[in-house]
Amino acid sequence: MESVARLLLVVAVVAAAASGGAMAATATPPHHLKLKGGLRVRLTHVDAHGNYSRLQLLQRAARRSHHRMSRLVARATGVKAAAGGGDLQVPVHAGNGEFLMDVAIGTPALSYAAIVDTGSDLVWTQCKPCVDCFKQSTPVFDPSSSSTYATVPCSSALCSDLPTSTCTSASKCGYTYTYGDASSTQGVLASETFTLGKEKKKLPGVAFGCGDTNEGDGFTQGAGLVGLGRGPLSLVSQLGLDKFSYCLTSLDDGDGKSPLLLGGSAAAISESAATAPVQTTPLVKNPSQPSFYYVSLTGLTVGSTRITLPASAFAIQDDGTGGVIVDSGTSITYLELQGYRALKKAFVAQMALPTVDGSEIGLDLCFQGPAKGVDEVQVPKLVLHFDGGADLDLPAENYMVLDSASGALCLTVAPSRGLSIIGNFQQQNFQFVYDVAGDTLSFAPVQCNKL
């Protein structure tokens, strides 16, 4: 069985000038930069070059997933407080992720690794002069060394697009993003030339956060974050993309590279590459959480058993909680408690193996494999059913993992409250196409390392 999923696309690389930066230039970049033609970028899993064992990969992925889920729960709690009349001063965002992309920032261009995140909007990077910055493997971006850097003025619509902004002067728009676990980034909104892809395509005037005060251990794999969410400041929105897609390879894949395809025909699923028909389901909008890519999960099938649940089980609630998002930055899948309990019950009944404690790995449901080995264990099929008749028919390696040391088989699905997430472990070796113009999500099985 193949191992662990590739997490989220977390790319957040943004460079911006710190409040004490040497450059006084200001600019109001356009909302839509209109990327011409397609663009291909390679994503690298955060653990790709760590020389970890399979068990260590599982443990690390599960730990990050639980931390990210906690952040998302904090975000949902914030929504409930706001809906109930509470005073929510600083919005909570998703944060960190599982995949990195290389981004070159400034003129001359300097390369940085940034987390890619479909659950975040802001593009940001650490900037000099640092008030408080975490350690990164490359030098911190210095706005004073770039001829194309400019701060975004407070009068800009981009400044208004920030959920929380401060203006200490007319020429500088300050921002603060918190991530629910004491991680945060703070600085000024700026514009800069970004260079992406093997083709080294230059994208002038990208708005990004230039963070001089950044805390938390969730970002230490990169120098910042590239948000691919639905909000106006995400890279997707700024480039005016009609669609984008990614195809996440298995963690067992040696080179650890996954393609991110930006724009139009470049993002489409090739019929020759897909090994089964393309499935399409509508994207759903949640006004309380506009950044996320929500879908309508209508049911589950385990083996030959269709699990029937009330429509409310995975629905978005009036207070903005609930619902199901597709997320590149979370490794394992989380299901609302009612749905998870039904799924767990079906697997326990059909696996016909004793359950064992999976807490060492960080997973909730594990089975003890037979003494003769697990090669002949029959794992029930798992299918996720979505609105519009789309079915995500998963191969066993996308939801069941083997700890070879103990012989335990573990389900990479966990319970949650307030939000359900389709994680990247379940997405491996499927191409997912986000049609932001048509409000649909399409997917098909593809050998991602050959795409």
C-alpha cells in the first residue's frame, strides 16, 4: 500500500515592505493582473527530503492535520461569536499547509519557498527589517534591494479587501493575520514583481503581505505563504484565473514533485491522462467563510453499504459552521461526528479484524492485521458521493495505510465538529480542477508523476 498523502497546497509567498522599510514608493496594483496563457509550477511536499520512515511520515502528517483542524475550528468558533454579537477583533485564518512552491520575488529576483494553501487568501513573505521573524533557510526578503517594490496606499481597494487593516500613514496599509494557535503575520501590504514556473514568467504588481512580525512554528518549512483561496487577495483572484488545478503525487514517489497548473486549458484534465471518467460537482459558497472551496457531500459508501445520513449532517449551518471543504493543506479527511461514526461502524463491521490503538500514529481507527500478513486483507471500497452525481471512488491506498512495524492498518479519516474536510491524502493521484469562473470542482484519477 502506498503511504501518506500530500497535503494541501500551501503556497504563501509574499513580499512586502516592513513599516520601517527604506522605500517610500507607493502603488495601487490592479485587482486582476490577467495571466496570459497557462503556467505550470511544481509543488514539493514539506517532508519530501526529510529522509523519514513511513511511520514518521504518517505521524508528522497526522500531527500537522490535527493542528490545522484546530485552527479551522477556532475560525468556526470566531464566526459563531461574531454571529452572536460577540466582538471579534482579529479574524482567524487557516494557516500552514503541506506543499511548497518556489517563488522568485523582486527585481533582481530572489527565490523563496512558500507554503501553498487553498484555504488562505493572502500571499505573504517575511521582510526586513524584522521585528520578530522565524528562522528560514534563505535570506529574508529585503524590500530596499528591489527596484520594483512599492507599498500599497490606504486608499487602495486592495487595502479595503483585508479583513483587518490599519493605516498609520496614507502611504502604508498595515495588515494582521492570525492562525488560531498563536501563529501570526503582521506587516504592510505591498506590490512586487513575482516570477513563477520553469518558464520564469514575470507577474508585475502582485499584492502581498510584507511581514516584519511573524510568529509560530507552522511556517518554518518556507519563507511565507501563497494563498489560493477564493478571496480577492489570493493569487488566483489577483491573476484573474478562470480555473486552476493540481495533481498530488503519493508521498512514496521519489522526486516528491506535484504539478500546479494555473489558468485555462493548462488546468484542464487530459482525457488521455485520466484513467476513469471526469466527475464534476458544484462549488458551494459560504458567506461566513468566503475563502474556502465548499462542496456538497451527499453520502458515503463503504463496501457494498450505502450510508444514509440526514441532509443536515454535512450542510452549512445558519451560523456559518458545518459544510465540507476540499483542502490541499490538510493531510487526512475529517468528517462531522455523525457521519464519521457511521463510517467507522461500517468499516469495523466489514474489516472483520480486531481494532487496536492508533494514537501513536495519530489516527483514530486502526485494525490489527493477521499474523500471516496483510497482503490478502480485503479492504472495503470507500466512495464519497457529491451533489450532481459526482463520485470520488478511492483506491485503498488513499484511505488505508499500513504501519509495517506493528502490522496495523489505519483509516486516514478522523472525526470533527463544526467542519468536514476532504484532505490531500484522499486526493493523491487525482487531478482536481477548481473552475472558479464556473463554480465547479472536477476530478479524475491521473498518474500525477507522469502529468
